[in-house]
Amino acid sequence: MVDIFLQNSKIATFKQDKHSYLLDYMDFELKNSISLSLPNSQRFYTWEHRFPPYFETFLPEGYLYEIFKNILIKEYGYIDEYFIFSLLSPNIISRVGFKSDFKDIKFPSFDIDEILSNDTKDTFNHLLNTFLDKNSISGVQPKTVALVKDKDSLDFKEYIIKTWGDEFVYLAENEYFSLKALKRAGVKIPNIKLSKNKKFLLVEKFIFNNNEVLGFEEVLSLMDKNRINKYQGSYEQVSKIILRFSTNKTTSMKQFFKTVVMNYLLKNGDAHLKNFGLLFDRDFKTIKLAPAYDIVTTTAYIFKDKPALTLDGKKIWHSKDTLISFGQKYCLLSKKEALQNYEECEDALKDSIKELENYIQNNPHFKVIGKRMLDSWQLSLRGKPLKEISDDTIRDWK
């Protein structure tokens, strides 16, 4: 059984019974809700033959899941979602705390400059092994959580250390410049740092607000869907979720619209339901769209990639007019506001193209991937519907 706490007060228990799961609240105070999708307005929540979407948020997947699977099966003889969650839960830092049969661990911290300067495979493996029981993060690429000492504030912060393999080479640089493009467009992003040899992208976790740990919930969980369904949905549905829950709807919808536009301009084909989320404070008085994260120009690797979710019923690279119409219908924007926000995104992309061109000149190792990114971005500036990257462009990339 996993006990759930809010500010040291036990508010609920979570347990498994064969193929079913039960969340049992201790009282009916709405402010003691675990998340937006699990309000403390009823005593029990049950799930049959599927792991609860909110708790699944904390489970590793892809690269990290394979590591957990190999270790746990060898040591315990079996593995399932509840077992992994029980193992990780005492070491999860979130708005709510967890206690299980596994003990919480006192983790060491690392100097951020040492990580940035020594971005080797050995360093990554050392960080991964050190913080393995703290890796309650999703995503398929190689990554690990690390407790890092910030050189300016001297505070300890949680960072996600991302690296890459042969399948998606130089992914750290791709994501770094893609995220910077969003920042130029006025979209909030996490604090990010690129390591000396470009092997790591350090992403500061955005749930920390001074002395408060904010709640976070993915849109996937808010739609009561599991990760297997993360590509089954639409940007219209995402906008409705944000409108339903956010307290400052105008600001959140403007941020969302710009994020969607930038995903189309950058050709990020992996903006699925797990890559949007909401942040909320202790009493749910402030609920807002989380900073943009996991933004990558995917067409640099998957040449004819398409958007992860539908918009206007289709998974294609939509035109400027379609996106502006989306802003009007679903993001609380007038036509003039939608056009202005779109143009701000285009201007940000133009400046990002100049920056990336200069970067490639000084970093020839990134020439191939960088050129693919530039070609994708420049195609976006044509202002015409782009169903797929042209065959001529792909031949040039190869």
C-alpha cells in the first residue's frame, strides 16, 4: 500500500488488488485533492485492468523502463506498474508526498559545472545509477533525474539530464535550439543548459516555485487516458482541457496557441497528449499551462513525420490560415490577435534560423542535422500547406 500525504497530513491510500487499483480518500475536503483529475469529492476511485493515468505519470518508459525491468526482474522475479511506482514513490518530489514499503533515500548532489564540463557516457551512467530510484520521469530517450547544486543560488535543484543515442544523433542541440525558438516567441520554457561537448541537455524541473512545490498533471491524465493513447486526440481537445481548468484562461490560451504554432513551424511531430500539462498551487487557486517542454524538430530524423495529434480532423502540417482559425475558435483570440501572435512566432523562427546558421558555421559536427532543421523551418515560412517534406529535400538531406 502507498500512503499519500499533503503537507505531512495523510489524505489517501493507493493500493493494488490483483488487476484492479483503489484510491481511498480519508476525508472530503476538496483542497486535499491529489490532482485535478482526482478531486476529493468522493471516497473511492477504482480502475480495473489498467493503471491509473495520474499515477502512470510518474512511471519511467522507453530507455529507463528497460533498465528498471532488467534490474527488478533479476532481483525480485517480476515487474508491474504498481511495483515500480511503489519503489519510486518515496523519492518523488511533488505537491503530494508518498510513503510505501520501500524507504526514501538520501541522495547526494552534484555540482552543475562538473556535469556541464564532463558530459561523457561515464558521467551519464554514474548519474543514472546514483539517481535510479528517483527516476519518476517519462519519455523514451535516454535521460535521468539529478539533484544539482546551483552555483548562483547555492540551492539544490532537480534537473533532468537528457542525452542521445545513434538513432537520434545530436538530439540535445536540436531540442536546445527548438526550445530557444519558443522562448523568442514569448512562450515560457524551463531553464535549460547545453553541456560543453553538446552531449547533455540539462532541463530544470519547473514544479518548484520558491519554497512551494507545485502540482503538475499532464493533459493525457486529465483526459483519463493511458500512455498507449498519447497519440489519440486533437489539439482542439487539449484546448478544451486547458479552458476547463485554468484560472487565467486568456494567458494560458495565448501560451497554448503560440506553442501549437511553433510546433507546426518547427515541424515537431511529437507534440502528443503527454507533452502538455497544467501547473497548480496548494489550494488550486492558480491553475495555468505549464512551460513548453520536449520540443524537437522531428523531421530532422523522421523525414516525412506528421503532427502527433489532429487539428481540424487531420494530421498534416496545416497552413497559416488554418492555425489562425484554430486560434479564433479554440484559444479565445480575435482574428487580429491570432494573426499578431502567429507573426510573432514567424519572427522568432526567422531569428532562430539566423542563430542556427551561425552556430553550424562554428560547430561543423552539427551540419547535417542542423541543415535538416533549417530546411524544415524555412519550408514553414513559405506560408503554404505542407503535407510532407518534399522528396527533393529528402534526397538533398541524404
